[in-house]
Amino acid sequence: MSPARGRARASNVVLRSRRGLLALGDCLAVLPELAAKDRGFDLVYVDPPFNTRVHHGVRGERGARAKGTRAYADNFGTIEAFLAMLGPRLAAVREVMTDRGTLFLHLDHRTVHEAKLLCDQVFGPTGFRGEVIWVPGNGGRKRHGPSVTHQTLLVYAKGKHAIWNARDPALREPFAATSLRMHFAKRDGSGRHVRERRIAGKTYRYYADEGRALGSVWTDCPAMSANTPLATETTGYPTQKPESLLERIVRAASVAESRVLDPMCGSGTTLAVADRLGRRWVGIDQSAAAFEVARGRLGLRAR
């Protein structure tokens, strides 16, 4: 993820693979080019700067190719300046989404509340499908008041019938042991433990081995898996998100024939996961350091 300042420039470096395309440039300029050539995207994950006022650099052994260079400067100053950057890019994203497309906008407490109002303007209030509270697993540090130990993903749909694979195992979690013991004593014809409930004249069936629907607080995708040299997925790129988080998102909001877009792709986690799951993908970033890390991670050769 990297901020865009000044005049947006189109990509001048594009690398392609069997399933995807990686572009160096500002997504505000690159997205119209894509819209003119390609059909839309069913899933867009946007992980923009958080306005932390920090200059981020690539670190660690796996990021040696870009070591010593700045990944991106995350400093817009005022919230108004941040929204002035984000607004046009969200509007450009919406233009390349299909009618069944879903946007995940990943932010933290610094800008998420104002960005929610911005998304309501771009997608309409009815486009809001909910939010995910992601708990990276970092400990609290504040001495005065509660520490902020979560980030927020705003979820918006372009149309009425967005893809949502509610029964995918990635969106299920085990029932509590007490619930299994009290409510799943019966078995169906195939021997599966089952519970049936009748509510307002309708019968609902739940299977013990399928688990219950995952809620909006995700605590099982630790950031550490993407930010330690001991993990194979670590690239050394700052603010890298774990593959487990992106896998859940890709499996939730896309199907085999879907196309996935990450317009501020950073180290390329979304792209790597989409590729592994057989989706077609497009990644864009204006940071040369990000482009180089993602290129290496995806095994793309410069031409």
C-alpha cells in the first residue's frame, strides 16, 4: 500500500503471468486503462495508507532487494487531505467492479470513521454490507486509556446480489462444546450430528461438522505470520498482511471464474493468495519497492 500525491501517472511497467497482471503506477491512472480492456472485478481489496505519519522502509532478509529504499511515506497530515486522496480512487475502483462485486477497505482507527462516510457517498448507504474487526494479535501499549489492538475492514457491494459464500469452510467456526453436547444429539440419515430449529414457521438445520457462521470479529489470522523471518510468507515489506486473512476474504467474496483486484497491492499478498486459489488477478502499486517485492514473490520476470 502506498499513497498517491500530485498528478496521477499511468503505469509504465506491466508484468503478466498466466493468471495475473502486476502494474507499477498510480491506480487512479491505471484503472481507467484496465476498464477499457478488461471485464470487471468481483472482488476488490484496498489496503491504503493509514495516515500514520511514518515513513516505511523494507526490512528483513527476504526484502534485501529493496533494502535501504523507502517503501512509502504514510503522511497526509489532515484527514481532509487523506480523504481527498482516497475518494477519487474509490470512485475509480467502483467503476471497474461487476454488479456482483464486493469491496473490502482496510483501515484503522485513524481514518476509518471518516472513510465510512466517504464510502457511503461513493457506493450509496445501501451498499454497506457490514464491517470486519480484525485483531492482528499485537499487545496493548497505551498507559492512559484503552489500547487500539484491532483494525477495521469496511465491506461494500456495488449491486444487490454480491457474491458471498456463506457456507465456505473459511467462513465457519466450530460450535462451542456446550452447544454440541446440548443440541446435537440427533443424527441424520448419513450419520451426521444435526440440530433442527423451527422459527416463525421455517425449519433451520445445522450440522455439527459444518460449524457455525463466522461473526464479524476475526481473531484467528495473526499478523505475526506475515511479519517474522521465521515464516515463509514474510517478505520484509512493511505492513504486510497475513495470507490467512486474505484467503478468507478471497474465498468469501469470489468464485473460481472471478477476477480479483488489489489497487494498492504492497507486497502482493492478495495476488499470491488469489493465484493459489485459481483466481485471475490484477495488482497495482506506485511504490517501486512494493512492485519489486511483489514481482519476486509472484515469480514474475522483468521484460
